[in-house]
Amino acid sequence: MLDGLSFELLMAIVASMAPVLCFGLIMVFTRRSISASVTVGIIGSFLSWFASLYLFLHYFHAEEAVVFKGAWVVSASLKIPFGYYFDPHSLLMLMIVATISLVIQIYSIGYMAGDPGKSRYYAFLCLFSWSMINLVIAPGLLQLYIFWELVGVSSYLLIGFYFEKWSASEAGKKAFVMTRAGDIGFFIGIIILMLTTGHLSIAVFGNAAEVGNTGLSQALLTLSAILIFSGAVGKSAQFPLLTWLPDAMEGPTPVSALLHSATMVAAGVYLVSRIFPFYAASSTAMMVVLIIGTITMLLSSTMAMTARDIKQVWAFSTISQLGFMFMGLGAGAYFAGVFHLTTHAFFKALLFLCAGVFIHHFETNDFFEMSKAGARKMLIPMITVTIGVAALSGIPPFSGFFSKEAIMAGLAHKGNIWLIAGLLGAAMTAYYSFRVIFVMWFPKGEVEEHGHGHEGGHDDGHGGGRWAWVTEWSMLSVLLILGAITLVLGFFQKELEHFLTGHSAEHHGSQLILVLALGCALAGVILAWFEFGAKNAKQEGFLSRMKSVEALFSNRWYMDHAYRKLLDYVVYGGITNTFTRNDRVIIDGGIDGLCRFTVSLGRAVSRIQSGLLQYNLYLTFLVVALMGLYFLLV
Amino acid sequence: MADFYEIVRQWPLLSGIQVVTALGLLVIMFIPEDRPEVIKKVAAVFSGLDLIICILLFLAYDKEIGGLQFVEKFLWVKTLGIHYFNAVDGINLPMLLLTGIVLFTGCLTMWQLENRVKEYFAFSFLLVLGVFGVFMSFDLFFLFVYYDIALFPMYPLIAIWGSTRKEYGAMKLTLYLLAGSALILPGIILLYIKSGLWTFDLIALSGAQFTPYIQSIGFLLFYFGFGVLAGVWPFHTWSPVGHVAAPTSVSMIHAGVLMKLGAYGVLRVGAFLCPEGWVQWADLMAVLAVVGIVYGAFVGLAQTDLKYVIGYSSVSHMGIVGLGLSTVTVSGLNGAVFQMFAHGIMTALLFSSVGYIYDKTHTKTTFELGGMSRNMPIISGFFILAAMAGVGVPALASFWAELLVFISAVKVFPIRGILAICGLLVSALFMLRVVMKTFYGPANPKFAGLPDVNFWLASPRIILAGVIVLFGLFPWLMLNLIQVSTQSFPKVMGF
Amino acid sequence: MNELQVYLFVALILFCLGLTGVLQRRSLIAMLISVELMLNAASLNFMAFNRFLTPEPAVGQIVTLFIIGTAAAEAAIGLSIILAVFRRYQSIDIERARELKG
Amino acid sequence: MEPLMAVIIPTLPELIKFEWVAQAAFYFIIGVTLAGAVSAVFLRRIIHNILGLIVALFGVAGLFIYLNSEFLALMQILIYVGAICISIVFAIMLSDPMYKEDPRRRLTKVFASVLVSLLILAGFLSMITKTPFEAAAQRSDDWTVTTVGNLLLTRYALVFELISFVLVVAIIGAIVIAGQGRKQRSLK
């Protein structure tokens, strides 16, 4: 299938296939033994990470993309290859996915300690890593789509991990169906592409020079670009399909960190940036991306401002940051979008994992309560979460500052209105994220010392006291690692840009934008300080004075209600009901009526049967005689 | 290994299948009724032998040469031109393999049957004898006779061992299918007479130059005649009712194999003999298929009985087969045949899982179950896997089939193709809804102590799940085989 | 006189008489008797054709022999059926046996 | 004329032509046959019917002799009269209520059956008169019993076997049918 087995190919296979092997192993053999499953999972992820690292370093200076490809399905003129495509973009993404997968598996040792379903959890994590890695290094859009769907499946399974909670399984279903709705557009889009150009090679659609040579008319190009983007809208929780992501927080927190902030939801952004030249060829499509990104960013920022659940805040901020990335891409700033994707992956994972530590410890999701229970005493998580928030808000020198600033520059290039939207978003982001931080650092009212403080975490450990340090440090070490990455990543902007685009451009943004962006962020921080941080602050946002707006924001702009109504009235009440009745009454009723008619007809005819033998004989001979006469006489 | 296959190709394996099945039937009939264990073992052994032969066929078929292989042909009735003509090609080989797998796993699934074991397995073997016969015969006469043999045992099987309105279900099913077969017979006679060749040999008949008018009528007869069995909308209502009423392994064989008999008949007899009619009626076929896909999914959304849900999902999935057939393209046919195989395995797994749950809890309505993943994690896992396959998740067999069908459908009938793709969303919704209601949520304490499947009871489900995953990950194993024959089909477009 | 048509005519009359009997008698035994008449008409026809038309004289005789044998079998079965009917209904009136009434 | 006639009818004076006598006897036999048949059908007492049947059977046997086959005539008398009629008589005698029963006629039924019979009569009559019967060109005149016997065991062996088989089945069937009813009765 794959031609020639070189060492690089072997490493690629290891990187992409080790997790699925682990998935199989855990599901089939080690389901009953939690420790074995954990070991298998972590070894698999480590192998995969190691191979990815090797590939990353090996191809770091490669002149052009390296492709390994073999036929997966051949049907007439339809050829669907399976293979690997290594170019800077996919290598970077591979590195992000492999790294975060690995650290989250390590983190989960502690977080999931004592959960009886841990084996299943690790299996699903492996399944996810497998699909995500193959998605990232897919050489064709169809392979990308296939693993895209598989990522959706693993997301479904992981969100519904606590399946005994209705809300969790509902959330899983919702996530799957809503992303599927987007995927249908994606699917139709790639079918259109395949039918018109005959292939789906990323090497072509991801290459500015060749996109023009595909023979695609501008209208079809725009149409398929928008359709494919609808897949990204679903997966990255953009404007019309964004309500599944906050619900997806029903899953275990590391899952939220891995799937619903760092990697899976970023797949939409990855998809658009992957075939960026293809999008760039259609200004309409770019505009759609930009508009959707902007709407999403503003909308979800407002939602984040009222949430009291720490995971909800991070979820809304994820949506808004993804929207921000789309804005960057839509504005034509390819590198800025990808760069923000990279930095976001790490600091958002960090934020979620910190939240996980708190949730694990205090057994509540409400950060006001955490604060009251003494969250400030947990130094390492508090410091790292502050780093993460600073990065999120775009405070220098943390990584988010650099990437946000790059996007702002791109937006300014596109037009002032987009820049203003971006700045507004940045201010809101700073406001809501520092709101969390200030509340947690500076608890107001009487502070009740939480009963089981640090020891609480220890008791949850399945190994008891001897293994407690593993539980704790598996989580804390990961926080430190991610915090460190968040700190330093911003300084590698030049190198990354060179790596990705082949040239490191001059500093795009003007000083003015830099100042503006920083100013907006600081304004948000200061507002948050006066409302939540300062000595005599009431810890009530300015929104609480505008009840109707607050209600609108905290009900997510009533989008869920609208979907619910749509589902209830149109799908269940309307179509389903009509069809079911049609089945029962018209089709079945018709058939049953036909049967009843036949039976009654039979009854009627059977009256002729008198049961008199001679009568029957008489009729027989009468007919014979008449027939005989007829034939003889005529 | 190649040498071994070379030798195997000389063996009359197709007759071998029939002999083994018939022998199984005979042996079962001669075992005293009071020894059900022996009967079950014998059934398992003979169905296992069938499966082994099918696998052997699958492996030994030479894809390089293609065409008809393992041909067994001799003249049976000279004056009428009836031949004993068995052969395999890329279209019926997957079907034979499917039948083998479903029969074997079905026999294992019914290990806990207690009521009239002997008759049950005897009827099952008779049924499968007919099914195998239809799939391997290349003579219209034998095909039709086997077809009716396959239909008949359904009635007693459902009416005696069934549940929920079994008499009604059995009667409805039998009437529908016989009505279908009443259309097929005139079709066969029409072609037999009009060909002027005085032969029932399918290959010879395909060489006859039928006028477009005859082809058009002939195809319509075959399409509706066989289509009833394939659950073509609006002749689908027998299928959910029948599936619900039937006992587990009959549901498996029925939804898994028998419905494929219909689609296979449309392709093998209708499309092969009347290609012009096929092209002419493709539009209608596509419309009915798309309606079936969307309609089945929507009606499935309203069901609360697990088996009804699966029944309507079958209607929806068989619509995909119909859509593939209507495209008249190589890829469409590949997809359709692959979908027949994949759907067969998938539904068999669904029914097999539901059957176990029903055996233990004596209910199959979703609101009475709930949280089954806690009580019976393994069987729930199988169901969820199969449901995922039904939703069209990649890396499971049916995804590839749907992919090929949809690509060619969008090419040939853009609007209908896109509508059908949108149907996928609804099918995802209703499958997941059922999974959620049945397997997720708080566990019902009523079923807390019930045992999950042990290894032996899980084994048939393991086989089915393995097949789904195997062909999902390595679709070319099947597609390369199917392609051998679909390429040379008359009138198809080379896409 | 001694020609084919005469025999055929006699046989025809026998047949019609038998038919009348079968159709109108209510007693099962009388019906059986009438059937025997019809059978005889048939064998007479065979013999007549055999005598006047066929190339080989043995055929008709053998067929007639066959008819006689069949008649014997028929009588045996018929009588036993009549006996069974009589036991069931305590009568041999054909009009009482009406279980097949629709 | 056939020499066989001489065997049955003894020598007569020269005055009376042999053919005349034969002819008269022929019509007499026909008359006897039809009379027997009529009485077999139209008389009301069962016993009279049987007697009429016997007469008619004898008549037919006579016609067989005119048709050159005295073997069959003998068979007719032996089997029909000797076996069948006697068995019917036995059946009546052994279960006497059967024979006592004498259902009344229905006039409509009689008329209707006569009508059908007349229709059939008319139909066949016209057929008999219209059809031009032609004898085969080559006809053998080997009428001996020996030939019939030979043929029956060689060429028509299947017929022979078949009739034996039919008789066996009939006998078994008769026993079963008659016997079963008795069993049911005794069970009651």
C-alpha cells in the first residue's frame, strides 16, 4: 500500500498509529485493569509524541512538503488515498496535538484518580489522539474529513463520559449532531470539489500557485469554499452552531482542555488555514469567514461576561478566540491566525487544566465558591492560571500578546471597522478573564476554610497515601510545563513565521495598533479590578445593573431556546409526526384496507358455495354443455 | 498459498455450500427433539462449515481474472432450457460471505433458545438454503425457486417464535413478499418468451436483444417485485413490523440478508437483463430512494421500541443502496453492493445486541430501559458500535459505502444527492437519541443484577463487530472485489 | 345398422341417463350406480372406436379393461366413503352433507 | 358376417336370414340395455336400481360381443356384475337403515338435471353426426384373447401394473376409510 518503507515513514506510522493500537489494546484486553490501561495509554502517547518530535526536527529544514501516499479506496476513476503530508503547517500542528495529548494523559492520572471508568477514558483519549493526528497530517481533504468525523465521535464519547448524567449524554448528542450539521456542508463541499477537479489533494489546494490551475469556476470555488467552511463552523463552534461547546463542558475537565479548547475545536481553524490559498482565491468566501468570525467573537465574549462557572467562562472564551482566529484568517493574515492557534492551544489548555485542579479540589465549578473556599492558597495553580489569563488577555510578555497583536495588524489592514470589533473583543476578553482572576485572588465576605483543603485531593487518590504525590504532581507538573511554554512561546514569533511561510516579514503592526490593543486590554483589566479586585468592590459586574441585557447574555442570546423550539416544532412535531402518521394511516391503513377488502370480498363470494355437491356438479356440467354447444354450433 | 487457491478453484464449492446446508437441515431433522443442546451444536457446526466455505471462496476468487468463477453449469431440463448454473462474481461473493457470517452468528446468538429448538433451526437452515441459492444461481428458474424457498420459512419463524403482534407481522410480511414475487414471475416469463432463446440462463438471456419497451416493462416488474423485499419506499411498512415481531436471529437474517436479496435481485436480474429500462427508470428509483432515506430517518425519530428504530433505520439504509443502484455508475454500484454488505453486518449486530437485552429484561422500549451501559457495558458497547456504523462514522464499513453512493449520486442527481446527504443528519439524530435513552442516563435499578454477556455469548457479536471494523479500516479488501464485476456491467458509466 | 354411429348413440344415451341420475338422485348409493352407468358408456365408446377405426384391435380392449378395474376401485372407495358419511350423518342423503357451505 | 355369431346363436332354418336374426338380437340388446339403465336411474327403490344396473351391464356385455370381444364381455359380467354390483348389494344389506331410507325427489332438481342431460345429449349428438369418422388405412384383424394377453404383459405392462397398483391402493383406502369411522364410533 505505502511504497517503500523508509525510517521516516516508519516514524510517521508510529506517530499516527500508536494511539489506535493502544485504543484497541485497552478496549480488548486491559479494560478491567485500570493501571495497565493507563500505562498502555501513556506509553502509546509518548511513542506518538516522540515520533512526532523526530519528524518535526527531521523535516524542520525540508525544502518542500514530504508526502507518503497509498491507495485506500479505488473505485473507477475515484481514488481516495491514505497517507501522510508533512509540511511546516502540519508538522507544527502535529507537534501541538501530540504534546498536548501527552501532557493531558499525564494530567489525567491525577484528575481521574479513583474513577472506575478510567480504562474507558484512556481508550477514548487514545482514539481521539489517533483521529486528530491523522487529521492533521492528512494529504487529502477526504482523509481529513474522515478523521474529522472520527474526532467528532471521540468527542461525543468523551463528553458523554459520565453517561449516567442526563446532561452529559444530552451534551454529547448535541455536540455530535450540531457538528454533524456543519459537516454535511463540508461533505457536500468536498464532493463538489472532487467532482469538478477530480482530486482533493491538499498539496494543490494548499498551494497558491496551483489553486488557479484546477479549472474551478469562481462561483463553484466560492460555493465549495463556503460549504467547507460550514464544517469548520460546526467543529469550531462558530456563530450559528456555537451552543454545543459550552454544554460540552459536561465532560471531564482534561477532555475540555484537550478537545474543546486546544485541539479539536481548533481543527476548524486548521482546516481553513490548511487550504488557505484556496480561500484566498475567493474574496466572498474570505468575507464570510471574517464576518462569521467577528460575530462569534463578540457574541461569545458577551456570554462569558455573565458566566459563574469557571469552565463556562473558558468555553466562551475559547469560542471567542476561535472567532478571533477566523477573523485573522478572513482578513488574510494567514500567519497571524495560525500563530494565535498555536499560542491559544497552550494557554487555553493551561487555563482548563488549572480550572481542573480547582474543580478536583473544591468539587464545585463556581469560581465564587472556590474563592470563598480558599483557592488563593493553592499557589502553583493560582500562579499558572494568572499566567494563562494574562496570555489570553494579551498582556505582554505572554504569548497571547504577540499573536493577538499580529491579528490586530491584519485586521487593521483589512479595514477599520474590523479593527474596532477586534479591539472591543480584546477589551471584553480582558474584562471577563480578569474578573475570574480577581475574584479568585481576592475573596470577599467571610472565607470559609474548605474542610478537606489539600488533603481532599489525597483522599481521592486510588492508591492511598503512598501514591498521593503521583496524583498531585501529575497535575501540577503539567501546569508548570504549559505555563513555561506560554511564557516563552511568544518570543519565537520570528522563527515560527520563517518556518511556516518561508520568510520572516518585517514587523507588520504599527506602533499605534500596539498601543491601542494594549490600551483596550488594560481598560478591561482596570474595569475588572474596580468591580472585582479592589478592596471595597462588590464583585458585581456592571451588567447586573442592566437586567435584560444580562439575561440575554446569560441565556446565550436565546440561541438554545431557538434550536429547541425548532427541533420540537419542526422536526419532532412537524415532519416526524406527519411521516409517522402517514406510515400508520395512509400506507399501512391502505394495505390493511386492501386486505380487509379482499377478506370481505372472499366472504361475499363464498356464499355461492352452498355445500351441495350436486349443485356444484350441475353447474359444472351446465357450463360444459353450453361451451360444447357454443363450439359446435357457432 | 497461491497454489492452494489454484487447487481450491477446481472444487465445486458452491454446490458444497448447498450440500452442507441441506445436510445440516437433514441432520437436525433426525436429531430427537428432546436434545436441544445437540441440535444447537450441530447447527453451529454446519453453519460454521458454510462460513468457512464462504471465506474460502472470498479468498480464492481471482480478482485479476474477474468474471464468473467457480462455475458449475449443466443443462437440467432441455426442453425448457433450465440450467443448473452456479457461479460467483464480485457482486454475489460479498453477499455469500454476508450470508455465511450472519447465519453463523445467528446460530450462536440463539444459543439460549428453549422453545421448539429443532423446528427453529430446521426452518432457519431452510431459509438460508434459499438465500444461498438465490445469491449463487445464474439461472432465472433456480433463482426464482430459491427465492420462494427463502420467503416461505419466514412465516412460521415469526408466527411461532416471535413477539409483539407476531401473527400480524408474519402475515403482513408474507403477503408483501409474495406480492413482490407475483411481479417477478411475470417479469421472468416476459423475458423468457421475448428473448426467443428458450433458456433461463441469465448470461445467455443478457445477450438477447430486447426492445426498449420490453426492457422498460421488465425492469419495472423486477424493480417493484424485488424492491418490496429491499424495503423500497412506499413498500417498506412490512419491514419494521416484521423485524419487531421476529425472534432475534431471524431479525438478523431477515434484515441482514433477506433485504439484500431484494436489492441483489434488482441489480442482478433487473439491471443486468434490462439495462435500458434501468437507465430509463433511474430517475424514479432515485426519487424513491431519497424519500426512503429521509423518510425512514424521520419516522425512526418517533419510535420508542428499539426494534422499530432499527427497522426504520434499515429502510433508511436500504434507501442508500437504492440510490447507489439508481446512479448507473461504477462507483454508485460499488457503493450499493458494499452498503448491502455493510448494512447486513451492522443490522445483524444491532439486532443481536437488542435480542440479548430483550432476553434479559423482557422489554425493548427505550423509556423502560435506560442506563444500560452501567448494567451491561459490553452488550451496550456492541450496540453503540453498530449504531455508530449506522450513523456513518468513518473507519466503520458503511461509511465507505455511503461515501461512494453519495459522491456518484451528487454527480448524477445533484439535488437528490444533497437531500440524501442531509438525511444523514436526521439519521445521526435518531440513532444517538436511541443510544442516549437506552444506554445512557441513570441506570434502571430494576435491571441491576442482570448478567452481561459472557465470552461465549459475546463471540457472535465480536465477529460482527470485527467485520465492521475490518472492512471499515481496509475497505479495499471488499471494494477491489466488487469493482471487478461492476465495471463490466452493461450501461454503467465509468465513474 | 351395425355401424359406429349406432354404438356411439347408445353410449351417449347411457351417459346422459347416468348424468341425470347423478344430478338428481339424493341417495349416495343411487348416485354411485349412475356413475357406473356413465363409466360403461365410456367403455362402450372405446370399444366402438376400437372396432371400427383403430389400426390395432388390442388398444381399446385394454383401455376398457383399465376402466373396469378403475370402476372396481372406485366402487370400493365410494362404498367405504358412503359408509363413513352414513356413520357421520346417520343418513346417506347427499343434501345433508353440507359442511363445505361457505 | 362374423363367424362368431354362429357359436352363440344355434342353427336356424334357411327361411329366416341369419343377418336378420342377428340384427333383431342387436336391437333387442340395445333395448334391454337402455331399459335397464332407465330403471337404474328412475326407479325409487335402491334394490330396483341395482337390478336395473345389472340388466344394463348385461346389455353392454352383449354389445361387447357384437364388437368382437367376448373376452371383455366376460370380464364385464365377471367384474361388474359379479363383484361391483354384489358389493353394493352387500353394502346395503349389511347396514339396513341405509337401504330403508328413501328420500323424496325434488321436482326442480329432476327438471334441471334432465335439462342439462338433454343439452349434453344435443351437443354430443350433433358432434357424432357432424364428425366424419375415417377408419385407419391399415387395420389388423387379430382379435384373439391370446394377443390381448400377450400385449397386456409386454407392451402394455405399465397399464397392467398401474391397474394392479390402483386396486391395491383402493382396497387399502377402503379399509382405512371404513375402518377409521368405526374406530371413531367405538371410541364414542
